[in-house]
Amino acid sequence: MKNINYLLTLVFCSCVVAFSGCTKEEPGVVEKEKISGYVEKGPFVSGSKVTIYELDSELNATGKTFETTTNNVGYFEVNEAKFVSSYVKISANGHFFNEVTGKLSENPITLEAIVEIKHNDKMNINVLTHLEMERVLKLFREDKKDFDAAKNQAIKELLACFNIDKSIIAEKAGITNNDVAADILIAVSSILLHTQPEALLIDLFSNFGNDLKNTGSVRHEISQFIKTASYGLDYAKVKTNIINRYAEFGINDVQIGKFHYFIDGDGDGQMGKDFYPIEVLYPLLGFDNERVFLIYIAHTTHNILFDLVIKNYFIFDALFTKSIDLTGFLDANYWTIYNHQISPLSKFVENLYSASFQSIRRYNTIIENAEKRSDFYKFGHIAKIYRAYTYWIMTELWGDVPLMLSTSIIDDYDLLVESMQRTDKSVILEQLIDDLTSAISFLQGEHAEEAYFAEALLARVFQSKGDYASAGDIAVNIIQSNRYQLVSPQSKAFEPNNAESIASIDIRADNSVFYQYISKGNTVPLMRYAEILLIAAESSFRQNNTQQAAHYINMLRLRNNREQIIDNTDRDIVLDALLEELEMDLNREGLWFLTLKRFGLSESILGIPSHMNLLPIPHIEIHRYPKMTQNPGYY
């Protein structure tokens, strides 16, 4: 980019550290006519302080420093500098341009780099140099690797944390270089800012750097954060924000490459190999054909709603109710849930909450685009079913949560901050009832499978609302349709294409916690006929019709080889049998904790205080949105 280099020289510019100039040779001395470069997170703002620390051959500071400041695109330079070795540490502190929001940061940060200056003309300070630095020092000092080998290993290990199988030189990566290193830098930088307030960036850098330093990898909760934050990034907006920032200073030829190729946008652990990132796919193709809708719905449902929300929701329920044995588990995240030690700082809770809203945002996108053409209305109604499923989970776990029915609120950062406040659970449930009722009406007939799923979910929603009569009426309607039946043995209910399944997702065997400890087969039910029978039974029981309740319960007990209820007039006997089937038949399907709450038994059986009937709102959400409030009992 000819123009940018010319302008940077005139304006005294930006954000990637470029070392240039001649090196004069003296014994034990490295003399540079000029050291220059850029500091980039996005670009640091004008006046940011840059300090160059002289290091000896063992990478220890000698006490000699050089100071300068950046211009409005982060550029700095120091002239006529002598050093006792080829190594320096560069530290820059200041505000930066946030490429995700398109705004200047509210707080300053410090980025650092340790670099070799004798044989290199250009080098940069950025998040990659910052995160790798402590690992480089450990490999050099403790593991006795030479400097180049330490740098090469550290950057490979760093990028592996983002599932990027590449080797680059961190200090040569610059936002405006339009090469692979630039793409990787923008990808990593954007992920670290996505779904997280800037105020927590320093802590993230610290934890990431310490983990990488000691093990060459990062802890599980940081890996999960990276996975979650990789979803939903608006690639086009990031690109536009960067280009517009440089254009403000007359630099109009900036080109941003395909950085999304280095973001795991579909959760398969690979970058740009077997699934084109969905955020890139739909703007290119447009929501103007059925294939795009089908791909978008399938991707959102499987890779976000199922992989990030439902799986972790099922895991939470099993852990919190101690429905699985944790013997041998080392992951502290699971033990805190198992031991009921959840706090607003819990990464597991934060990731589940964040992923739920990512799911809702995706379905909102589908709904809004489907409403533009009558022949696509069906896709909007299908999306409403899955959005309702997501919101049903959220209201059961957190109670009152923000009700987001439009992408315009989420896409407008200022409006989002203003609007992100809690909506009463009863209001949300009424919205779900409206959405599911309209979906049933539109989809029945040609799309009967989806219509029955909506009807079954509607029964759940009425149950959550405490309207057991309505829940029971819907359950009985599904039973009398004769569309579903119990399969025997019960294990067949977790095989593909079984007659008991109302809605399910097929999975493959793997070594994940979910597959090994939660799933019961290669099909995970979202809803199945056994639950419908139990909804009908509970509805009858709560309306004092114990005989009808016993009838539905006995249908399951017959299949499950348990003793039939003989005295169907004894409420205690019928209740015990109902709870036994709810616990045993629907075990590890995300329903037991909610069942205990519904019957007022959670505190006595689980030994939890009353406030733990709801999860805490993640601390990050309270910090990010001024109008958000915490659930009682959490601080």
C-alpha cells in the first residue's frame, strides 16, 4: 500500500511496530538509525505512550529506556538508538480503536512485545506479540531454547488455542498488510473483544498469557469463551469499521482480507475447510431462496442451539441434581455446579447465557427475512419454535431475562445497552404462547412434524406458567392423534427414527462429557412422547383426577417394567409414582431440576437455599448493561 506508507511518514502514524533503518556494527553494540512501527489492537490513538526497554543477551532489562508517543493511527518512531544486544521489549499504553463496535475504547490498555531488532526492519506490537511474550521468555530462560525457536513455538501454541494451524511472525502482523498474518491478527483480536466488555480485556489477557506461559495452552473456560465468542461475529461490520477508521485520516486504500477464514464460525473446530461461515454465506446469497433458509436454520439449530445451549443445559441439570457420578472428574467448572457453588462469575453459566442470546439473534434474523415473502413464511414459523425453545430454557434457569424480538436492537450497540433489561417471565411466556400458537396454525398439514413439535413445546410452556389445565388439554390432543407411541425397550427411544420421538437431534459418538455421561444413545430428544404422557398425568393429578393420572403413568410403568399403580385414588401413591417416572424415564434430559422446582421439592431434596432456584445473571452482563439487575441472593 503505497499511499498508506507515504501518509504515515507525514502524519507520524499507527499501530504495528515496524523497525527500520540501518544497523551500525560496534563490538557488543547494536545501533539503529530509526526504530519505528505501529501499535494495534485496533490502532492506538494519538498520544499513546510507547517505551522501548533495552534488554541484555539473557533478555533481562538493563534499565535503559527510550520513550515516544503514537500519532492518530498508532505509528511511532525513535531515532538514533544504541543497544547492548539485539533484543528489546516494547510497551505501549493508550486507548485504542475497537474494530468490533467501531468506537474508541473507554479504557486504556497496555500491549507489549519482545523482539529482535538487528536483522529485522519492520515489527509490530499487537495482541499476538502481547499474548506470546511470557511464553517466549519461559522457553528462552527456563527451557534454554534459542530466541527464534522460542518465538516459533510460542506463536504456534498461541494460534492453536484458536484452532489456527499456522505459523507466522507475530511482530510482522499488521492490520492493513492484507496478508495471512493480517487476517489472523484481525480474527484473534475480534474474537477477544466479541461478547465481552472492554473492561475485562485486561483480565482475559492476563489469564490467557499466564496459562500459555506455563502449559502452552489455556484452561477450559478460556477455550469455551473462544468457542462461544467465535459465533455471531459480524465480519462485514468489522471490516467496514477498520476501513472507515483509516479513512478518517485520509488513508483510503486500506484493504482487509478474508480474516473470517481463521474464525471457527460453525463450531466444527476447523477454519474455512468444510463449512463456509454462515455470517458470510447469507449476505452473499441473500435470503432469497429456500436453500439459504434451510442451511441457516440447520446450522443455527445444530451448531448453536444444540451444541452450545441444549448440551450445556442438559449437563447443568444432571450436575446440579447429582444425576451423574463425577468421580474422576478434574474440571473445576463441573464440580462447582455439582456442589452448588455457582456464582455470577461462573464461566459455565456465562457461556450458557451468552450462547442462548446468540441462538435468539440467529432466529430473529431468520424470522425477519422470512416475513418479507409469503412463500418463506414457513421458515419464520419454524424459527419461532426454536426461539421459543431457547427462551423457555432461559426463563426456567434465570426467570426474568431481556426479551429480544428484533435484530435492530442487537445490531445497534447504543440501543442495545439502553434496552438490555429484564422482562417479566410471565410476559415472555405469553409471547412464546403467541408464537407457538401461530406456528401450529400455519404449519399444520403440510408441515405436521414441526406443528406437533410446536404443540408439544406449547404444553411445556403452559406447564411452566402453572396453567396445568391448558397443558393437559394439549397433551391429550397429541395422545389422541395416535401419531406417536412408546417404544420398547426404552433404549430404542434414543435411536434415530423412532416412533416415540417428537423432535430430536442425531449425534455421533465421541469422547465429550455430553456423549459419555449425558446422552442415552445416538439421538438426543428435544421432546418425546413419554414426556407428553407425564404432562397429561401431572395435569390430571393437579386437577384431582388421580385415576386418569394413574392411567397415563401406568402406560409408562408398563413399558419400563415397573409395578403398576393399583390404588389409583391414593394421592400420595400416585404422586410418588409420577415423580419416579419423571425422574427415571426423563433422566438426563434437562427436566429434573425444573420438576423439583415445580413441585416445591428442590430445596429439600437438593439441599439448596431458595435463591438457587434461579441461576445468577453473569457478572459480565451486569457490568455491560446498566439496567440489568441481579437475581436475589447473588452478589
